[in-house]
Amino acid sequence: MWRTRCLKLVRAVRRPSGSVRVLSAHKRDCHGGSYDVIVVGGGHAGTEAAAAAARMGANTLLVTHKLETVGEMSCNPSFGGVGKGHLMKEIDALDGVCARICDMSGIQYKVLNTRKGPAVWGPRAQIDRSLYKNHLQEELFNNTPNLTILACPVEDLILTDNRQPDSHVCRQVVQGVRLDDGKCIHGHTVVLTTGTFLRGQINIGLETRPAGRVGDAPAIGLAKSLEDAGFTLGRLKTGTPPRIDGRTVDYTELTPQPGDNPPQPFSFLNDAVWIKPEDQLLCHLTYTNSTVDKIILDNLHLDRHVQEEGTSGPRYCPSIESKVLRFPKRPHQVWLEPEGLDTPVVYPNGISCTLPADVQVEMVRTIKGLENAEVIRPGYGVEYDYMDPRQLKASLETHRIQNLFFAGQINGTTGYEEAAAQGLIAGINAVLKVQNRPAFTVSRTEGYIGVLIDDLTTQGTNEPYRMFTSRAEFRLSLRPDNADERLTERGHQAGCVSHYRHHRYTTIKQLLDNGLQLLKSFHQSSPKWKRQLKYDLLSDGKTGTLSAFDLLKYPDITIARLGEVVPELRHLVPNRQLCNRLKIEASYASMLKKQEQEIQEVRRDEALALPETLDYTRLRVSNEVMEKLALTRPQTIGAASRIPGITPAAVVQLLRYVKNFKKQKHGSDTQDLSPA
């Protein structure tokens, strides 16, 4: 077993203003003290949770198996994409760390889906694994006050009975964790971000061995503890492709995929990324073929991971075996993605595989460009336990155990971005719980983070959940470009957004508002605009006057082009990011007016709060409806209405029941549900 190590750094933290805050050394025994927040797990959920809690001033402990694997990119060497890129922008708007680290670690940046409107563009970055981990560890180890990091497995939770009134649902309270060496650490709140480690098991061919990932032991005791506490567990699986030596790949006949010029940063704090456009590395595209199909089909009897029933794998990032079975006789894309600037390793995205190692080599070498490829490490599958996320509140606190939060793959999700988003929210709410302040939640109308958490907590999942733009009802308003407008002010009020970021946001917001006001202030007749701009699309029969803002919605009209005829707009042109945001605002202005009514209707339902102590067994509805409400324990009428199988009639009964419940508890003057 790994030796227990505790890291508390003496450091000088440089603030944006230039002032320096010197922190004292951690003098007490790291096992004997008490913390405001204990975060278990050093992956993407755990690092965001720990950073958020420490940023809010909480005395925070991050407990992980190994210090050297904190921030490890265990699977693909990339962040972002369609839907996932939206989460990255929202994480950054709430002052999360992963977007800023990506801007320091990327080797190729590209916005996906640009053939469609800006609302569904997907910012993405190919990441140097080593750079990312090094930069993230530098951020946490040396530049995060209030954070202690301890290397030791967690074996159990410290639980006591809940002595508060109305605790028939939440019968226990977490008070810390017990390490595998028997020592206890006490904390007011605990955030579990265990990833694929709960009873994790690696599969290659017919071979299987206990592991959370290659080289790391699983968390057996903690999984048993959660099961004993009464949580409903499920089993999921995922996989990773073989790694290839890029020096043995023939790229001459493959399709190169360059990055954008200029590359777009993830973080609202950055105007540019660290790498020059011309220094970005190429990705390449190749395809599987009928020979690949034959090798897979001939060897399925040797693939335990794929053949096993009862454990669901990722629908939207399936193994190559699953693709061949579901979509026979089709070529499948394989993206060859470099893993870093100083390594020859290539990640063949698209052929996640758990066949025996020798069969994987045979399969790889039938793919165009990979005929002589050397396989550095075979692909493998991972099976692991997860918790039914319907056992969580929207704050990611569990219904069953007070002060205990879950975030990341433990909730049934897949992907770095989904994990980081949950970790951020769990970390924020763990601190707010300590401070006895209301929970910080994001609704479906405010962000993809809200969509993610609402989907999980109301509908649950029986397969690894991945974010897509199609999951959001209000995509036009939940765009990557305006994540700061939607979330940064709220985050600052909660205490998770730094003064520096808030100041930068308010500066950008002022520039944006001034630009919009300026564009709307210039009016001319349609014919005059047409003559000055020489733009035929304005011959659509419109009469009267149009503002410069009205014209900006047309595809070929830019701020620069308007500035040619309106000199007062020319000062906006050098600010490329501002011009892009103004263009997007103009493009969606008319459609957003129509969507606003729908958003307000949803928000009215979300404002009708349900008491946490409701006894659903006394509700006069079918047993099926009663069981679903009791399991999920929705926090609002809106959330209740989205639970599968909850009928409109059941919602009406729920409203009546809550009205009577409140009358009995608070007196007959209570007439309706109070605002959330």
C-alpha cells in the first residue's frame, strides 16, 4: 500500500493586483485536525471541487491515492467539443480551473460545428497530457491557499445519526472519512469524486484484474460502505483504445486536420492561448474497413468486456466492437490525435477496444496508415460501480446522508467536462452548507450545467451520460459566448468567483452593453444602407429605418464593414472577441424574444419549491408515482414534472398535498408554495 503523505505548502501567492499573501505552514497533524470540506479523489471532479472550496475560503482537504496522478487525463487527450465545450465555458464563468489550464496546455485548438449557428459551436482543444497535469498541479499545490493534499486511500465514511427534527429521510450525517490505515479525518462536509475506482475492474480479452485504471488499485471498502448505507448502486463500463507510436504511422495518405487560426481560448480571462497558430500539431483522419470487422467478429468469444450482459457501456462513445455489431459493413472514423509535444504517443480516437492484446495489434495494422504501427499499450475496458443519481439533490448533496456530496463518474456520467462541472457545483455547495447559506443551483434555463444535473437527478441514467446540445431546450440563450453573462455574477454572489475575474467580467459586460447601445443608436433607411454597403440582401422589400444592430444579423455584415460607413463604430473593430459577441447577439436577437416567454414559464415552475421533508407515502397517487417521487425527492414542481412517468394529474395532486402540508406545519394562513 502506498505510503501516506500530506502536502501543505508554504508559499507566496501572487495576486493579479500585484500584492503577495504569505501563508503559514500546516503545523498540526494532518490526521488529527478537522476540515470544512474533505474531497475524495484527485481527478477532474475532485480538483474542481477542492479548488472551488478553497477559493471560497474553506479549510479544504483533498485526499487521493497518489499525488503524482492529481489531474491525470486518464482517457482521451482533449477537452471540449459540441456540448462539452459549452460546459467548459460555464465552468470557467464560475472561476473553475480546467479551462485556464487548457489554454496553457493545448497543442491544437478548433471550434467544431461551425457550419451551424454559434449557439451550437463546440470549442475543443487537443491537450498535451504532461503539460496539463503539470500546470494543474502547479495551480493546486503552489497557488491555492486553504488547500491541503493528502495521498492515501479512503476506506470508509464516518457517520452519525441525524438528530435534527424532520429527519425521517436523511437519517445520518457524515462527519469525515477513515483512511485505509485506520486513521480518521473529520470534516463538516465530504465530496466523493471516486471516478471509475468503486470496485473497479480492468478487462483485456478474457483477462480481468481489480483496478480503477492501469496502475491504480480500486476502492473496494468505500463501495461496500456506500452499499451498507443504503444507496442504490449500479454497474457501468467504459474503455480506452490502444496507444500507438506515431513514428511508425504513415501519414502521407491520411486526411490532415489543422487547428484554427487564430486559436480560440476557453477562458474568458484570456485573449489568446499559449501556443502560436503555426506551432499547433495536426490530427489525422483514417477509417476502419471490412478486414477490421472480420477480425473483431472472429474474436468476440475472446472479449469478455463486450459479451458481458447487464453492464451498460457508453452509447455515444462506444467501443469498436460495439460499432461493428450495431453498424455492420460500415467504415468508422479513426482520428489519430497526438498526446503531446514531447512524446511520440498517438491516441487513435474511435477504436476503443478490449480484445486480447495480440488481436488488437492485428486489427490496428489493417487500418490505412497504420500498416506498420507499433502498439505501445493495448486498449482495455473498465467496469465500476456508480450511484443512482436520483438519490441526489440539485446541489449534489445526497438525500440519504446529510453533508455528503457526489460528483463525477460516481453519478453515472462520462467525460472530463461533465465530471469537472459536477465537481465545481459540489465544491461550492459543500462550502455553502458549512456557512449555512442557501445552495447554489443552476437551472435548465441558465446553463448546460443545470441541464446535466437536472437530467441526472430527475431521470437517472443506466448508461454513461454524455452532454449534447440536443439535451438543452433553450440552446439559443445557452451559448458558449455568453456563459459569463449567465453565471459569473451569480458565482460572485455565492463567493466562488474571484474579485479579479468579476472585475474583468464587468469590464467586458460594459463594453458589450456600450457596443449594443451604439449599434442600436444609428438608424438609416433601407435604401440608404443598401447604397452605402452595396448589399443585395437588403432588397427584401423592407421599408422604414433599420439600425446598425438590425443589419448585423445578416451573414456578410460585420462590424468592420459597418465601420466603413459609420465612423463612430470603427473603434470597436480591433477588439475581435467583442465584435464576435456583438455579431452573435444580433444574429439571435429576434429568436431570443420568442424563446423568452418559454423560459419564463419554466422558471415559474422552478420557483415552486417542495419541502425536503415531504412524506410521499401519504400522497394519493399510484404506487409507481409514489415510488418515483420518494426516490428522486424533487426540489421543485418543475423538477417533479420532468420525472418520467409523473403525469399532469399527479402534479396537481402533489400541489394540493404540499398546500395542506404547509398549512398543517405553519398555520392556515399559508395558501400556496413559497418561492424557491
